[in-house]
Amino acid sequence: MTDPLLRMLADLPQAEPDRARAARFRTRCHGALARQRPVRSSQPGGRVRFWEPLVAGLAAVYLTETVRQVLHLYGIL
């Protein structure tokens, strides 16, 4: 950037949010978040969720293979 452009940018006033609008927006957000309370679901019969560990395991395998291929590409392995 050029010096005149920097001077023009430095002379711009600070942006101030509209306080009333920000308060209304904050109130709407708090209301939406309050309506989205997490539902506690107890798994019937003591079933355990298996998708999360399965996905985490697959991600670990993918990452390990990626690192192995990069090391092979650089001739380290």
C-alpha cells in the first residue's frame, strides 16, 4: 500500500455498533440457544454408542497411513 492510502485509512473513524440492534440480536441468540438445550438421552438397555470410537479409529488409521506415505516419499522409510 502507498503512504497516502495508509494516511487515508488512518483518518477513518472507528466503527461503532448500534447498541440497540446489538442488544436485540443478543436477545434473539440467547433465546435460540435456550430452545436448543441438549436432550439427555439414556441409551435403553445400556447400549453403547460405537460410531464415535469407530470414526476416531478410522481417522487415526488414515492419519498414520498419510504420515507413512509422506515418510516413504521423502525416502525416510
